Amino acid sequence: MSIGASLLRGVYRLSCVKKAFALPVEQLLKAIEKANRGRGFFMPTDRKAHYEKRMVNGFPCLIVRAESKPSQRAILFFFSGGMVIGPDKGDAAVLRKLCYGTGCDVWFPIYPLCTEHCIIVTGDQEALDIMEKTMKVHIEFMLPDGAWDNSWGTRNFKWTYWGSRTSDGCQAGFAALADRDSRFYTAALKNLELLSACTHGGLLYGGPHFRAHGQPPCIHHTFAHVKPLSALLDSEAKAPQSPAKLPRESAYGVKCFEDIRTYLAAKGPYRATVTGYDTEYYDLRNGHATGGALSMLWHEKAGPIFTAGMTEYAVIEKPNMQSDKGLDTMPLAPRAELECGGVKYRNVSDLSASLSHRESGGASVFEAVSVLRDADQKTPPSGEAKCRAVYEISADSAVLKYSSESELCKSAKIFFPLISESEEKFSLESPTSAELKKKNCTVRITSDKPIKVLPTKSGRIFNFVPGFEAVPLYVEGCNAEIKVEVV
């Protein structure tokens, strides 16, 4: 069976038309055609928003606006029909909610379905070029160990260290275009190796430390990834003779992705991600770290040292997410945090923070100026508390500097959970220094303030996003310098 036929069968299965499994491909296509009757472009007739139809490359696009004039920003929204099933009129409510919830116009293209426009078969060179360009941007965010760095993403609840919990994964698509760019093959292989490392007893666990922390695997992760891997075995994709390195395997310095307000740094053996991404997913508050957060710190020997996840964990999709009830857990992002009246205010919640980058003395320096805010962007009742965070990433170390002149921040804490599996030995060497023994190295943490550890049942906290255990380190106050070295 071809990759195209396998894709059609898989997507059609998700549409709950179970009898289609036994049908030949031709009959399956007819069944899909029948399911799409009444679907496609629609022009809402309500007066709850302003609607416009615009043709893009010969295909209609519905534009939804809150006002008659275009807003300053727009969201490109793709219907999740797997390029097989088209949208219907019921999607208008979703588009309006997104429009009013974000203050953005929403562009909703009625894209060509693969049942009528198969780019591999028809040889649509332009579409293939676009796919290749898109994939080249994606691999910028793959870490050297094959992990997908979605520490900045709005749909953070879907993220585990190896990728999306329920997507097909990257193997089939990247392998199909590996002849265009051999880095796609490298990405597919490295990610597959990471999937293998997280698989035990034939089931894919939701992160590197799930099993160590006694968390069961979700079978959704397994069957979602088995399907495309099976299709890949049936494809004609071949491994290149000399596959190239991933972008982040090279110490290239700094790259800025302005549309998501995110920087990637690669200095010596360190890789870092700093983000001020200010878009939220629908009405999900604190769904991802922002505010100029150091959302990823990775080292060639130590692997992930710091990483963000959901700022407030919540089960958004019950079929493939697990409850953290009863677990010792907390957000993983390094952050300044103040608790007032049971409400937590954090610098990594501030959607309006400023973020800048400069080079100084061989280090890439990132500076974020933010306000401690809660999930609703509110400040403490007693007043605004500003915070400055500076990250210096060099070939020798990573230094985190936090400062605030606010009286409120004297009661705050700076948390920096250190990623560490429970079997690794962690120790406080002195009041201001700590060490974590890993297989191939030692992670050394020093601070100008006493380092403290939150009490836990097992010595580790655990967070399902992206599936890590960590030592919950913190210092009192909001003025401190924390240095990370790997020896």
C-alpha cells in the first residue's frame, strides 16, 4: 500500500467511518467524496462578525474580523481535516471565538484536499518547494539529540520532549523529501532514536522520565506514531549517502525568529531558547512560558538542564493527557514568582514583556524586562512588581541574573528546577553551590544567594510537559545571579 493510501485510511478512521477500512482505495475515495458533500467554503450569514471572501492562488479564503477595518495582526487558521475532510458551517463559531479572543483577524483558507490535489503524484513543484521551505524552518527547532524544542509554543500541552503527543511525527514526511535536503533524513533518524529510547515494553512513554517516575504510558502516543512509521516502511524513501548535520548541531551563534519573538542560541556546547511569544491558544491562560523566559538550556554532554513547559499544567485533552493529582509538581521554567493571597504572579506570564539581544565579551546576552503577572495578566493587589532577567550564554557557562527594585519582590522567589532523573545523584556542596552527577559529566550550579530545595516525597518533582523529573531549586528574593557549568 502506498503512503497516500495509508494516510487516507488513517485520517478516515479518525473521522469515525469504521466500515471504510475494508474498502479498496477507489471506494475509499468515493466514501470520502460523499462525506465532503455540503462541506467546503461557506459565507456566514450572521451579524456576529465581519466576513469577507478572498481568492488565494485560485482557492477561497474566509476572513473573519471583529471590525470592518483590518486589525494590525492576523491569524492563519488551517482546518484540521488532514487534507482529506473539509470544513463546514459549524466552524464559524470557532473562528469568531478566536477572532474576539485574540483581537486578530482570522484567515481561514479552504485549502485543496489531497484526494483531488496529490502533490507527490501530480508533481506540483511549487507545493513541494513550499513544503521543503517549511520543513527547513522546523528543523531549526530540533535539538542535537533529536528532541523537538517546543518550549515556546502555544499548544504546549501537546508537547513531550520527542514531539507532539498525537501527531504522526516527522519520519514519513521528512523521509519523503530527504532527497532534497539530507538534513531531513538526519532529523527523522535522530527523532526516531529518541522515540526508541522512550519506548518500553512496546509502548511509547510520554517523555524521557515517565517510567522512572512511575507514570504509565498513554497508548495514544504509540498508535499515533506507529501508523506513519508503518507507511514509511512501505515507501520508496532511501537514506542519503552522507546525511548533513542538523542546524543546532553547529555553534552558529544566535538566530532570531521575529514572528514568534523567540531567539535560539548556540554557543560552544550550549543551546538555549529565549522567548517572549505573546500569543495564547484560544482562552488557555498560562499555557506556555513567555515574558522573556529562558525556555530551554541544553548541553552536549548533560542534555536538557532547564526547560519550560505549561506555566500552569491543565488537562486539555483527556484522551491523551494524564492528571497530575497527587504528584509533587510545579512549572519547570526558570522564573521569578510571587504568591499573594493564594495567587501566583510570575515574570514568565507577562505577555507584554520586552526582550532584546546583544553580544558582549564572547557571550550572547538576552535581556527581558517584565512585570510579575497572574494568568489573567493582572498584577498583585498592592501594586506592580517589575523584574529584569538577563541570560548570558557563552561557550563556558550560562549565567542567569534576576533583579528588581520593587519592595514586593523581596517576598518573591526565583525558581530554577534542574532537570534530573531520580537515579542521578544531586547534592548541595555548600550553601551557594550544588552538583548533579550525570553519566558523562557533572552539572555545577553556583549562586550569590543560598540555594534551597523544596521538599518532595522522592527528591524530585515531575511535570508531564515535556515529561521530566527535576530538582526544585530556588533562592529567596528577586535579586540573584545563578551560574551553570558542565564539567
